[in-house]
Amino acid sequence: MIRRKLLSPEERQALLGIPDDEASLIQHYTLSPQDRLQAEVRRRSHNQLGYAVQLCLMRYPGRILGVDESPPAAMVAYVAEQLEVDSGAFALYSRRYHTRFDHSRRLTQYLGVRTATREDRRAALVAAIKAATATDQGLPIATAVVNAFRERGALLLPDGALETIGIAGRAIARQRAEAALLEGLSPDQLDSLDALLTVDPAIQQTRFSWLRTAPDAPGADNLIGLMDRLAFARSIAVDPQRRERIHPERWTQIVREGDAAPAWLVADFNANRRRATIVAQLITFGERLTDEAVTMFNKLIGRLFARANTRRKQKYADTRQETTKALRLFRDTLRALVVANDTGRNAIDVLDDEIGWHRLLQAKPEVEAMVRDADPDPLLLAAERYGPVRKYAARFLEMFTFRSSRRHDSLLAAIGTLKTLNAAGRRTLPERAPVGHLTSQARKLIFADAKPDRRLYEIATLAALRDRLRSGDIWIEGSRAFRPMDEQLMSKPAFAALKAADELGLGVQGDAVAYLSEARQTLDFNLKRLAYRARNGKLEGVRIEAGQLVVTPLPGDVPAAAEELKWELADMYPLVEVPDLLTEVHAWTGFADRFTHIRTQEPPENIRAMLAGVLADATNLGAKRMAVASKGISAREIAWKRILHTRPETYKLAQACITDRHAQHPHALLWGDGSTASSDGQFFQASDRAGPRSDVNLHYGSEPGSKFYSHLSDQYGYFSILPISATESEAPYVLDGLFHHETALDIQEHFTDTGGASVMWTSQARPAGAFLGI
């Protein structure tokens, strides 16, 4: 059986290893006069050195010297230098078992430590459980175990025993979290949870898989499908507040594992884990399906009016000939009237002679129709598609509970009115329907006749609902994306507590008076420095001549010879297969080890299969076709790696690993020191099945697509790549990339185009300690 590991080799060395860098040696292994006296009373030099080395190890990391263990040479040399003995003498001491044992016994008395007891192990297990309540990461759990022994004055157990305690604590924490999620569920509910993993003949798949495979292309039938899934998830009646019973990070871990596991794998879990995973998934499905349904509704209503405007423009184009004909008739009429006025003849006679009275009478209905339809309101054109909207509108309004920040909101009253009409099967509006949410133009159209137009009223109300959902003025219960602003911000008590403890982590002073005083001094200094440099001609890149600002032309960055050399060198490079390139980059950086197992956090054992899985994601080949194109790798191996190892967070860690190694390369230092960066969005056109799921941004044309917002350091290393909608503002993602990347870069100055949101985002960046150059 493969033994589970809690720590990676790097983590184990950092936590339990013996340091050999100068700073750590000075911090942990500097002997006091009393320590030296204890060692120097030994008669032989190797015993003095061995005694002192054991003393140092018992202090840090807090364990005895292992059998046949040889500490790092730097550590032995540092201790030997303090005792003024030869470091090579330690080789003789390491072979004397009884002497080492006797010294360790004496040192426990001198240092006031003892070997670990059963109570110490139990306390360490409790600490491991407490740490594992919030995380599955091995390092925090192992750190808690080590600290528990140190706090109790007990020497550390061997590394394997410490990891065993940590693994046991993590397992217990998982079991307790699973039990907490399931506590209070009735037997019928538990049976309903288990039934989700059996194949339903009505849909030819498990309900668990059906809930996951929700359609995402905007359409009336797809929106109905989302609402069907949401209604089914709600029918099991799992209270979303169950998530509050466990730590948020533990909740996230359970959800993450459930997202990665297919239905057949969830069915193989033990009973508690299986049911807890399904509970977490059902609660997540409720939020996710709600958000997806509302987003699709917004897109459908937006598309309804976009197509109405398109038809409006098309009507202009279709009536161009009739409009030209009417204008020519109008021109001829004016000419005839001018002739009548100049000659003094009867205007009617002139019109009859020059144009023909019958011709004017024939044009009258056409002109009246053109005037009537010259500028149709988009609401009228949108209402022509009332049938498809009616398929989902009534159910959409009934499915969700809408809330508003306004008291006596007319829109909520209108939604309630429509719900009542739909429930009663009535097609006519009441005499006093809510209209405060409608524009004056919409009211004129709706109440143009004696009987209000129900279709126009419903379409106008749905359009108003879409606008206010997008603005955040209306929110929905059970949604994560469409929730009130207060729930997305830190609570006032939590903010007050952090402020009182001075733990807000701002990049500026917390006192406004002190901040403004410092800002005035900085501004005054910068203005004086600018004036001095301007007077003395010391401005960089610009100069002032005769009161005019002259910008010095920039020289070419790349000489022509360098450009020629670039192409010459490029021809010398051999063609490299992409799999070979990935393997070589992993050998340099170890980035594939960052794709850790979703549950055990262990790196992949089969690196070739892991790299094949990454390449399958990049090329959309899938596991089967990638296995056919690979040698010695099965589709099953690739599929397992993609299911259990590839996640957004592991991709981010792998990218950070490559970026950090790139930043350490000597060539990268020629471009910059990694303190400056820039960011921008790149649009990628969607094709095939991705087209209906994507958005259209007219700035990039009429084709749908998506954007990737990328952050690039001055060393030409990408440290953040965020997928966003084609129509979404890029400005909020500037700070996301700056503060939520996993690299070691310390960005001090950032350049970006915020798309008109400069004041908003520079004001937020500065308190966070960053400077934006717009």
C-alpha cells in the first residue's frame, strides 16, 4: 500500500530540516557561554562537538540526533568554530551510539525537555484536528503538530510519526465536517441524496450528472432547462445554511472535490463522505443555477431589444425607395406651389396640371403609413416576439424572490401584479397597475388605447428588471452573483475590529490628517524638484525652449543589425516537439509538481501523463485523442490527471512557478527587476459551439467571443491571466491580477488602460499600496 505523505520534500525540509544558511545558523545555533561550558567539560574534541550539535538540534528543530545521521556540514562547521575544534571530529562521534544516548539523556535535563508521551501525542492530534478544520494543506497541519510538541516541552517524534499524526488529524477533521453537514437530515432526505447517483430512466443518466450538465447557450428552452434543474435541487429541501456549520475553507474543499468527481466516483465514497459531497453540491447547484438562470434571462432580454433595434434599422433600409419617392413628390409639389405663387394662378390648378391631383391622393395612404412607422419604438418591436418570451417569463418571475433597496418599489409591485395575473390566468391588466418603474414613453405606448396593452407592460417590466439586476439595485435570494452590496463587503463590526487593531493592511496611513499632510509634503517636494529641473535643463526626455515644451525624439529601441541577428539566430534553433518542450521546462522549473491531488495535495506520480493532460486542455483534444497521439500513456491515466489534478488554482500555481524561475534567470534581469508591470485585455473570437455561449462586443466586431485579461511584468513574464466576458469592463481586474497572483514578484508600479475608470481604480489601488500609471 502506498503510504500517504503530508508534506512535500521542500516543506519537510523547511519545517523539520536542519538549516544551513548563515542567517538561520546564527539565529538557532549560536551557543551561549553556559552552552559552551556544558560541551567543553567533555574530555575529547569529538564528544564536545557531538554534545554541542545534539544540544543545537534539541533546541531547533527540537529533536534528538538520529542514528547514523550526519547534519549539514555548514551547521557542524559553525558549531565547531565556536568550540574551536575540528569539524571533522564529528565523524568519530556519530559512530558511538552509547555516548550519543548518554549525552541526549543529560541534555534533556539541561534543556528542560523530555521525550514525547501519550498525552503529548494526544495534544498534537487535537492541534492537527483544529488546524485541519480550516485546510487540507499539509504544511499548516504539520506546523500545528510541531508547535504542540514544542509548547509542551516535548521532543519531536520522527518525521514519519509526525506526518501520521497530521494525516490522522486531517481525516478526523474531514469526518467531523461531513457529519456536521448531514446532522438533522431525515431518512427520506438521505435516501433522496443516494438516489441522485442512480440512473433515472426518464433522462437516461443520473440526476447528479443532469444537474451538472446545465445548458449555457442563451435560449428560451435552455432557460427553462435551468429552472427545471433548480426546481429539482430545491425539492430535496437541503437548507443552504448548513454550510455555516463548518469552516469556509473546509466547505470550499468539499465543494472542490465534488466538482472534480464524476457521479460514478462519488458513488464509491463511503456513506458520510458521499452524502456530504452531494449536500455541498446541491447547495452549490442552487446558487450556481440561480446565477446562470438570471444571467441567461438578462442576455435573452438584452438580445430581444438588440434584435428590435436591428429590425428598426432594417425598416429604414427597406423603406428607402418609398421614402425617396415621397420626397421627390414633395419636391415637385413645392415647385408647383412656387410657380403658382410667382404667376398668380390658382395653386390647386397648378398642382393638378404639374403633378396631378389623383397622384397626390394615391400617395396619401403611403405617406401616412410612412409617418406612422417612420420611427417605431423598440418596445413595440420587442413585443412582436412576445410568444417566445412568454415561454419562460412567467416561470422566471415565479421561481425567484426579488428584493430591492428601495421602500415601496414600483418594480417589485409590478412583478407581484404579473405573478397574480399569471396565477389567475388573466390576460388583462387591472385598472391601476404599478407604472412607477416605466419611462414616460413606455407609459404612452401601453396606455395609448382605452384598454392597456398587457404585452407591452410585461415586456417593459422585464426590461426594467434586467436593467436593475445588472445595476445591483435589485437582488435575488439564494444568488451569489446577484446579491446586495452589503453582503459582498466586510461587515461593519469586522471592519471596526480590524481598524481598532490596526490590521487593515493599508498601504497608506490610516489617519486622514496624517495622510493628507504627508501627501502635501510629497506634492510640494515633487513640484519644487520639477521646477528646479526645468530651470536647469535636467528634465529627462523633454526640455523647455522659449517657453515651449519640446519632447526629445526617442531613438530606435532595436538597431537594424540586432534585428538581422535575431532572424539569423532563429534559423539556428531546431524544431522542438511540444511534449518535449513541456518535459524540458518541467525539468528546469518543476511546474508539473504544482498540479497537486485535489484531496491528498500530493504531486502527480506520472509526470508524462500530467503533461499530456495539460496539453489535452490546451488543444481541446480530450483524453482519448491525446492518448492516441502519445506513447505509453493511456486515456484512463490522462483522464484521472485531468479530473484530480487540474484545477484553476493548480494552473495558477504552475504558472507562478514558471514565472518565478523566469524572473531568477540572468537574462530576465537585463529587461527589468520585476517591480513594474502592465496589463491589457485580448479578445479571442469564438467559433463552433462556443459561439452561442459567448457575448458580442461591437468594439471588436459583430462576432461573439471572450477576453483574457493579462498582466505582464517588465521581465516579459505573465503573472496573471484572467478569463472575462467580452462585454465586461476590464478595470476591476487590474487589482485582481496585482493582488491575487501566486508569484514572488513585488509590483510597485503598474501601467494600464482602465477604460474611463481611472479615478475609481487609482483611488482603490493607492490605499492598497500600489501605484497605477494610467
